[in-house]
Amino acid sequence: MHMESDLPWKYCWLILQNEVNLMKLDGFALVDQKTRGRESRNENVKEQSWIRGCDFKNAQAKWKAKVAVYEEIEKKSGKEIVKAESILSGIVSDLAKEQQFDEYAILSEKTKSKLRTMERSIMSASSIIAGMSRTFNLSSAKILTAVSAVLPPLPVLGEEEPVSKREFCDMLGINRKSKYVQMGFDNRERYNAYLNYAEGEIKVGEKVSCRAAPLGILTNIANDGSVTIKLLPFGTEKTFPSSNAARMYRYVPLLDEYGRDVRFDTTPDYIKKNHRILLPPACSNLTQQKCHCKEKTSFVSCSNYRETSHVLI
């Protein structure tokens, strides 16, 4: 028996479509519920404070989190390295405000090793510098001057924020106004200037070093290749058959050069003329006596010293 109408089939199809639509609606409702739950959890996490916590329990969860963050950075930066660096730098700077955040944890193992070695070296140098500053003498002054000259980084071309003297001195715990620091920076400037023309040809009038003296001045270069050098500090001139025979090279500025100011006698001339200013050797039986001069003076005599010295007060 054949059916003359297709209404039953249409009715069945409509029922099937209705069931499918109901299933879709249930799926949408479930997704919406999960989304709202996830958003609610995200809001709760945002309201919480940062804690140290622990690492991911399994590698798959860690990988999914890494991929999600990586894809988000790709989208926001457009896969431009500079933008990605700026984003990551800002994130690290914000996280560094938390006391429990470990900045070393985000670095590669190679960089971690370098930074740890550098940090320990700085700590060791700071402790040694502090000890040498307490027992200051010419030898320690030269060492501290060399340290102040060698350790500061060279200026980088195009660098927006070069390392300042304050930052360098704070890192080592030294006084940036001390004489050895100032002389160390001056020595470094002279050495940097030397590096700019170290490979150039040596000209007459330049400071040189040779086998005859560590410091001299090149006074003449003859047509036959012989060179004449004025040796310092005595000024003796010496001629060599060639620069190779003299083992001549451009003078390298000393990084540990530390000079003390020459102290001159400031005693007035009229005191030197009218009074004998003699300093007796240190001894235990120094006694004060009265001077028979008309002027008020302090008279000092010593049994180990034949001369008597008195100085105006």
C-alpha cells in the first residue's frame, strides 16, 4: 500500500530538527555556564594577592599554559621581537614588585650562571675594597684606582641609559667622591682615548715605550727608518736602527696611576728667619719649658737632641 502524502515524513523531519536544536541549546547553555564559571574564577584570581605557590603538577598542564601565553604574545606583538621584549619586560617589572618573585627563575640556565658568578664577584670585591679602605696606603690606593678604572663598562654607541658613576660606586659600596675613584675614571678616559688610535701609525711627538725605557717621546724618524727617542724622565736621547730594533710601541696609559699632591712648607718666612724650627725625634722625655724670647712661644727640649727648638703659638 503506497502513501499518497509526504506529511508523515515532513513531520518526522521536523521532530528530528527540533531534537537537534534542543541538543544545540543544551550545549550552548553548558558552554555558557562553563564560560561564566571560568570568568568568575578569573575574577576571583584577580582579586587575590600573589603567593609563592608551587610548580605545575604535570608537564601537559604546563605546556598548555605556555602555549596560551605564547599565542597571546604573538597576537599582541604581531610577532615583532621589540614589542615582545617590551611586553615581557613590563610583565617582569610588575612581578618584581612582589617580594617573593625570583627574577632569576625566568632566565636561561646560561644567563643564570653568568649572573650568579658576577654577583658573587661583586660581593667579594666589595668586601675586599672595604677592608683596603680601612688600611689606606699608596699600594692599596693604586689597587683601588685600578679597580675603579677597569670595572666600569665602556660606553655603548647609541645607548640611551649609560651606566652612571653613582650606580657603579653604589654597586661596589665605594665613595664616588674619593680621590682614587676620580683618578680611576680619569685613567679610564685616557685609556679609552688610547684605544681609539691604538692601531694607527706612531707620529713624531707621541709618547712611546721601548726597550730602553718604559716612557719616552719619539723625536725623529729618519729616511733610513732609524728612530730617535727621548727617554724620560732624564731626557736622554737614544737612536735605534729601526722601530723593530727599539721594540717601540705606543705608550699605554697606566690604569693604576695614583699621584699624591706635593705638600709645600707653609711656615712664614719671618718665622724661619728669626726662629730655628727643628723637629726633635720622637722620644719619651720631652718636657715643656719657658722661652726667654719677648714673644709668647712654646719651648720644647729633648735630651736626645742637642738643638733646642721653639715655635710661635
